[in-house]
Amino acid sequence: MADSYPLSRKVIDMVSASNPLSSSLFSGQAIARVVGLTCIFGFMADMVALTFPLGAGTAWRVGVLQQMGDRSIVLLIGIALLLYSFWENSSLRRTMSYLCLGVGAFFLLTCMLVVRESFSLHSQTVNNIGTQASQLQTQVEESRSNPDIAANAAPEDFTQALQAIETQAETLKQNARTSITKVGLASASNFAVVGIGLLSLGRMALGPVGRAGGRSAKTTRK
């Protein structure tokens, strides 16, 4: 009995030494687990830092969604590495596959939310610019009827001021449309790509489990 443990340990060491691929695989999975958890917790920490203090309004929501979309690739890499690290464990792999499917579906839904919020922000921004331009034009018209101001300015000056306000307002509206559209498309594409990637990972992880189950069932029937 005293020599049984050293003998067993010697056999295990001999098996491990004869199969270096297996030992390298497990070491690689351990590294993937560490890096994967680091990516996931790093993504979560960034999201908490970006959402606090809590705000309100379309601009705040679009900003948070944009930052989430920009960092979503980190979450994809983290989940993929974590899934690889649990690949040998069928139960954990199945759990991770459901996680991938759930997060992937959430990201695809968030993609549509980004598009809606971007349209809403675009409308609000254009309306605000139009309102400010109207207020300035009203002030110019009131100044035209003011004798003190009209005495020091020609009628053409008021006309040019009104035209300048209108031109600047149109320029600001066009710039707002372009910038908001670019940001919205970039964020929506990030969510869509990462969502599809997560769904693919989840489906891939479920596939081998199902096939393995089918093979084991056939073996049992035999």
C-alpha cells in the first residue's frame, strides 16, 4: 500500500509525458480562460463606468450604445476564449452556447434600437437647429423695426443677416445628418456583426454536443 501512490503517480507522469499534445491543450485552455474572463470583466467594467452617472435623453442613450458597440468585439473575443476553455466539458460548453445565443440575440435587437435612437436624435438635432435659427431671424426682424438700430444699418444689412442665418442653419443641419448617420451605421454594424458571431459560436458549440449524444445513444442501443 505504501508504494501504490508513488506507482500510480509514476504511471500518470509517464502517460502525460507520452502525450505532450494533451498537456499543451489543457495549458492553452487555461490561458484562454484567464484571457477570456479578463476581456469579459473588462467590458463590463467599461460599461458600468460609461453608464454612470445615469443620464436621460436620446443623446445620452445614443452615446452609451455607441460606446458599447465600439467595445463589443472585446466581449466577443472574451466569450469565444471562455467557450474554448470549457470545450472539453460538455455541460459547461452547453451553458456557454446558450449564453452566446442569448447575448447574440440581444445584440441583434440592440442593433435595431440603435437605428431607431439615431433617427430620433437626428430629428431632435435638426429641430433644435431650426428653432434656434428661427429665434435669431426673429431677433433680426425686431431689430429692423428698432429706430436706434435701423439708423445705423442699411436695409441690405438685415437681408444679408437673415440669409446668413438661413445658410448657416442649413449647413449645421447637413453636418448633423452626416455625423449622426455615420455614427449610427457604425454602431449598428458593430452590434450586427458581433451578434451574428455570437450566434454562430453558440450554434457551433451546440452541434458537437448533439452529435456526441447521438453517437452515445447509438452505442447504448447496440
